[in-house]
Amino acid sequence: MCYTCLSLSETGDLSVLKFKLELDFLTDNTKNREKESEAREEKQTFGLGQVTVVTQGADMEEELNRPTWSKQIEFTLAGIGCAVGLGNIWRFPYLCYRSGGGAFLVPYLFMLVVLGIPLLSMELTVGQYTRRGPVHALAIVCPLFKGVGMASVAISFIMCTYYNLVITWALYYLFNSFHAPLPWQNCNNTWNTPNCTSHATNSSYSSTASQEFFKYASLCGGISGIEETGNIRWELCLILLLAWILIYLCIFKGVKSTGKVVYFTALFPYVILIALLINNVQLPGAIDGIKFFIVPEWDKLLSMEVWVNAAAQIFNSIGIGFGSLMAMSSYNSFKNNVLKDALTISIVNSLTSILAGFVIFSAFGYMSYLQSIPVSDLAVDGPGLVYIVYPQAFANMPVAQLWAVMFFFMLLCLGLDSEFAMVEVLVTSLLDQFQHKMILIFKKKELLVLAVCGIAFLLGIPCVMQVGIYIFQLMDHYTAIVSIMFLAFFEVIAICWSYGENDRLCLFFHYLVTVILIFSIIQFKPARYEDYVFPPWAQGVGWVIAMASIIWIPLGSIHTLWVLPGSFMQVMDIYHLGLIVKCLISSKIRLQSPAELSPVICGNLGHFISQRQEKFNLHG
């Protein structure tokens, strides 16, 4: 390798490059590694341009041996399974109902086009190009914001510990769906109270059979707040263990096993959704529920809250900032068409949300017809939508057990797909950072995955106590709502600021996400569950949970600035040049001119390299 290809015309502390960049490929045995890999020349297509890459040495060995999806369709299905989750079933229909019905589709589709698809494409590009999980990928892209990748791993691990409770509920309801009559079909059960009624009413003094089943049978109620812990629900604890066993069996072989499972878990929910829709639209009153869902209230569009909710739904549903899709895309072939995957995943995710809205509200219309109450009195947010309202609809349908089994099995598939992705983020990041140590300790990747699942199971036990629903709501509010907006904001800064500093589209992304973050902070509301507002000390615990992921962002920046000498701008220049060196030397990208390098990130990497090449007089 020719060291003279780095001829710096500028003086100053930039001479520290030779000692402080710590680029793996600039080592004493570089020439030997280069000779060993001369035969490994492979043409690869990335983005819009074609480059020639020579993989070299021990540093490239891990990338060459990194497993890939057996078929590219497996990644697409895994991405769809990761994006399409329970939020599509319970969160999106509720937001439509609360935000003007069909009018909500205007800001929702707008945010999909201007934020969802571009940011997802950006994440997939970074993961596929670097072939690393979120921690290493973002450290390569912008070391100053390497903490964003660490925060993504933290938030994914926190979420997987409590999100599995939703899968546990789905399994619990699935097992009970084989009973005739359904346990929530009448009030003749041991857990029912004198105020139980088989039909929904406007009275605040009565509760339906499905409400009491969820509160007293599933959650073992009697707990009035988070101040009381109650006892462990041992049957739920065993089902939680079963859920983690299912997850382990699906992912313990990495993408090779996950790629096979997603053929079923990603596609089967659509079979059930379509079957439910065909059944529901034939029920009396269904058209009234559908009208309630799609008829727009245009005045709602004047509310900034509606637009913020639309952006938040896009972030949470697609998974922007969680690092899951970035981790899975790191197992892609280098030649994979990123834009096609981004379009497919984003559009299928949004169409699924709309389809779920028709399914849910057609059932609501049927219930409204039977009970002579407005549809607006049936719609509730969160778990209650799928574990209270919809089970009550099954109780009045022909062949109730069949529809109940199909619905809760669909919830199980949707939950498993999302859980796969969150666990994969942590496993991928651990192997990227500590592969040799992990293999030394656990001998096999399968045992590492088992350890991760075991630790997550233990941390999730508080959620299957009587106080579990309050813990779930508190963690979900401060993780999925608060933390994710900060992560998305800094991820856009890390990539767009570094590579799209002169790109108007990247600046637009930056400003739009900033506005959304500001309004999210202004409109922030403390966590609550039904009419119960969490006390100040619990809100404090919630902020600690949120900071458990957010804190890594400033810590990563401080560490970067601490280990390298010089001013802030000098450090940034060093990293800018370091990235160019990696592109043009380590990967040996042979270009006639920098403009030939297709716009990989934000459409501006070629222009970025041209600027830095002029600044540093870089040749080679």
C-alpha cells in the first residue's frame, strides 16, 4: 500500500492523522495482507454506481465470513415482520378515530413519503454498506454520534424485556380460546364481580365480561396502582417462559433460522386479516363502523398534535431509530437493492395499518348495532383495543372460538416478528464488538442467544406480577414514545449532517425531525393507565428508563472528543478524512473521479468526497 497517497498540503495538527486515526488497515502487515487478497476482486453494485472492491486481509475476513440471508426475499419478509407489529393493530386505528378519521390519513401518508421511506432507506443503506450492527455502523458513519447506535441497542433490549408481555397475553388468550363458551362470553366465572354485564353500556358502574377477564383473570386485578406490587401470576410466568423459548428456537441459528421462520410469521397474519375482514363486512352495522373510521373531519388537520401523532406512528411502526432493520440489513448482499426494500417494507407496513383499521372498525360497527351504543364509546387505546373490545366482538360472532383462535394466533405471529428483530439487534452488536470474547465464553453463538433470552426473561418477570400492567404502561410510555423521538433526531443529525451538509433534502429532514421533536416535548403528557395517573416518583423512574438509552448519545460524543486531541473542528476533519481513506484505500474503491461514487447516503457522498479531496489535496 502506498502511504504517499496521503499528501497533505495543509499544516497544523492534521499531522496527528498518522498516529490517531487508528485505522485497522494502516498496520505493519498491510502489504502481506494485500498480497494474500489480490485474488479476491469482486465487482459489486451499490446504489446507482458501480465500483470495484478488493477485499483484503484479516480486517476484511469477518465481513467475508459474515452470514447472509439465503434469499433476498427472506430479508424483505423479515423487514416486513419487524415493521408490522401490534402497533398496526391497536395504535393506528385508535389514532385515526381520535384524529379525524380519514383526515388522519393525510398527515400519515405525508410523513410516510417525506420521513418514513427516506429514513428507512438511510438506515438500510448504512447497515448494508458497513455490514455492521447499529453501534459499529454509526461509529463508522459519524464517530461523534456513535452513541446513537449504542442507544438503539439499549432501547431495543429494554423494549424486548417488556414487549414480550404482549406475546404472553396473546398466548394466554389463545389457550383460553379453545374453551366453549369463551371465558369472556359471560359473567358466570369465579373472577367476575356483581357489576359484570355481558353487554357494553354507558354506565360507569358496570363492566363487561371481556373487561373483567382482562383485568381479573389475565392481570389478576385488585391492584389500584403501581404502589402495590401484588403476587407473581405463575401461569403467566410459565407462558412468558414459553414465549422466550419460541423466540429462541426461531433465532438461535441467526439469519439462517430466522429467514425460514419469517415465511410463515410474516405472511400468515395477512391470511387471517383478510379472512376477518370478509367475515366482518357481512355483519349488520359493519358499514357504520367503517364510516366512523374513514369519514374525515377536516378541521382536525389544523391541530399540530395530529401531525406529530402521524410522525410518531411512522417512527414507531416502521422502527426508525430502533436499529433493528439496520442490524438485519447488515446481513444483506452488498449488491442488494436498498431502495426496493425500503419502498416494499414502508408501503406494506402502511397498507397493513389501513387494512387493520377496516377489520377493527367493522367489528366495532357490529357491536354498536347489537348494543345500541355509539362506536365512539367502544374505541379504547392500547392493549384494551385487542384484549377487551375485540374479544367482546367475538362473543357475538358465529363460531366464536374459531375467530378467537385465528385472531390471537395472528397477534402471536406479529409479536414474534417484532421480538426477533429486537433480540437480533443486541446479539449482532455483541458479536460485532466482542466476537472473539463471546465465542471464547459461550463457545457457540447459540449459547450467546440463549443467555440473552434468559436474561431478558428474568428482567421481564415483574411484568407478570399483579402490578405488571402498570409497569408495562410506564416502560412503554417512556421508551416507545419519549426515547425514540430523541434517537431519530440524533440519527438524522449523525448521517445527514456528516454527508448531506450541502444537500437541501437532508437539511429538510433535519429541520422536520427537529420541529417534530420540539412539538413532542411541548405536548408531552405524563404516563397514565386508564384513569390512574402515575405518581411523581414513578414518573421519575420512567425518566430513568428513558435516560438508560438516551444517555449513551452524549457519552459517546464525550468519549470521542476525549480520546482524540485537538479542537472540535480538527477532530471532525480527521474523521472526515478517515472516512475517505477507508472508502478509497481500505475497500480499494477504484474510481476515475469522486463523482463516480454514487450518492450512497443522502445523495451526497460523492460531493462530500470531492470537497474533502480538494481540502486535503488527497490523491490515489
